[in-house]
Amino acid sequence: MAQETDINIQETFEAATPQNQQGIRAHNQAVILAAAEEEFVLQGFGGATMQSIADRAKLPKANIHYYFKNKKNLYQMVLHSIIQEWNDGLVTMTVDSDPKVVIEKFVRTKLHQAFANPNRHKLFALEVIGGAPHLNNFMSTTMKEWAIDKAKVMKVWYEQGKIGIADPLQLLILIWATTQRYAEFETEIVGLMEKSDYDQQDETRAADFLVPFILRGCGLE
């Protein structure tokens, strides 16, 4: 029965118009990536299997292989989708930007990403803790270049007397640490707040505390 389902799905895809094929592919890949993301968070790369991902996606395993040739390829695509979302949400900043506006927007954006998609931060953290074997190139190129570029802008702000932070890399690390922890250590934090899950007000509470705290540290009241 499962084999017949696989054939029917593949035949339906191949019989569709190119425009419909694009929509079907995007939908199926999104379903698979979401299931894989959750499975990798729960089981780790070593513990997750293509079958367990297929079961979570409620699809035959053959359909997973139709879009992703193996587990490593699927895992790398999950990581890529996470990084792409973060890069798309990063705030644009130049030496002429208002530091207060930029830093506040950056903190709020990072917090929203953490509360909206905590599993993505957890998976990224697990990968880094494990030595980032699948992210070595990203860490040494894209991420490093991004951090250096932002630090250079903040250094100019400091030299112009716009902010009171002489070491901008430490500021970036602080923002990452304080915002992403809400996702990576969700169980710990909700337990400390004596609740089982975050509610709609928790992101606002975190932002209303962190934003003025960080701005004050930057000399931006």
C-alpha cells in the first residue's frame, strides 16, 4: 500500500504543470523540513532516522528520499533554512544609522525569532556544542564576516561618541546570549517562572526588560 502511495504522489507531481510542480515541491519540502527539524532536536543527528522523520511528517520514507537523498543532506538543508531565516531578519545598519534604533530593533528581532521558533535555536545550539561539523564553512566565513562587518560599524559609532561600547564584539555576543537563551533553555526558564509554556506576554516582558538594559549599557538612555 505504501509503495502505491509513493508512485501516485510521484506521478501526480510529474504530471502537474511546471507552476503547480513548484508549489507542490515547496509544500512537501516545507512539511519534511519541519518534521526533520523537530526530530533532529529531539533525537540529535545521530539518533534521528529517515524513517522517524517520515513518520513525523506522515509521509512514506520514499517521498523523503525523493526530495532529499540522505539524512546528511536533509540535516544540512534544515540548518540552511534556519540560517536563511535569521539572515533575512537581520537589521540593516550603517555608520549613519541611529544606534538606538538599530540596537533596539536587533534585540527585538532576535527575541521574536527565539520565541517564534525555539526549536531552530535549540538545533543550532546542539550543532555548535557538538563542534559544528556541518557548519564549519558557515562559521568561518559568512557568520564571521557578518560579525566583523557589524563590529566595524559599531566601532565607528564609539569613535564618534554615539555609543559607550569600546568592544562591539562583546555587545554582539551579549545580545546573542540574552535573546537566544529564551529558546535554547526554554524548559529551564518556564520552570523558573512556574509555568509549563511561554504565553503571549512573555516575549513582551523579555523585550521590555532587555531593550532598556542593553541600551543603558551602550550609553543610550
